[in-house]
Amino acid sequence: MTLTRRLTATACLTLTLTACGFSTDPFDYGDGKRIRLAVEQLFGELERADYTAAASHWCDAAGAAPPTADELRADFTDLARPWKTKLVSSQHTDDGTGFANLTLTDGGGAGHPYNVDFHLTGDTAEVCDVDTGTIQIDVDV
């Protein structure tokens, strides 16, 4: 098969699967969906400057005190609104602890990478920490 035919076949298959409702976004189902919902809720509250609500549902991570509304205000108040957030990647262990990397694009168009630590509990994910930057774990097999 020529390269052109292969590319055409691949494009047609991709369009067909997309049209049938198949999604390749890992944040549309299962654990990924729970992670997306928790992150979107948190960053939605932060964008609306509802720092009290954002601080109120932080997980109880061992050894770390949840941030106060004033600490969140100091970290997020200078970012121009409105925001767009895009989850980039996530990893978690069998016990439900993990992290997600996201990019926040502020109202001025500047991108800001964030790392969100979370814990999966029941049907939800709880945010446990937010830091600037991203985490990458390389595993040799």
C-alpha cells in the first residue's frame, strides 16, 4: 500500500471512529473523568476568586495542612481572567494517589503549567495539592 493510501485509510478510520462517538481523551471516562471533574471544580472556584470554597474541600493529605483562602488568593489573584485549563496527563497508583499535569492559559494568553496531586475516593477525586510546574515520571522496563 502506498504512503498516500495508508494516510488516507488512517484518516478515514479516525474520522469514522470519531463520528461513532469513540473518544481517545483519557479524561472522558472512568478515573480520568473523576480527575477532570475535581480539577475543573477547583480551578473554576479559583477563577471566580471563590478562595474559601476552593480551600474547603481539600483532601486530608498526611503531613500537609490544606491551604487557607488567603494562601490561595496570594497564589492565584494575579492571573488575568478568564482562564482556560487543559489537562495534559495524569498518573495514579492502585491505592488512588496520583497527580495530573495541566496548562492554565490566562486571559492575557500566557500559559502556566500546574501539577495537581489528588486522591481517588469512592466516586470522586479529591485535590490534595497544587504546585506550579509539571511532573514527569520515566519508567524503564
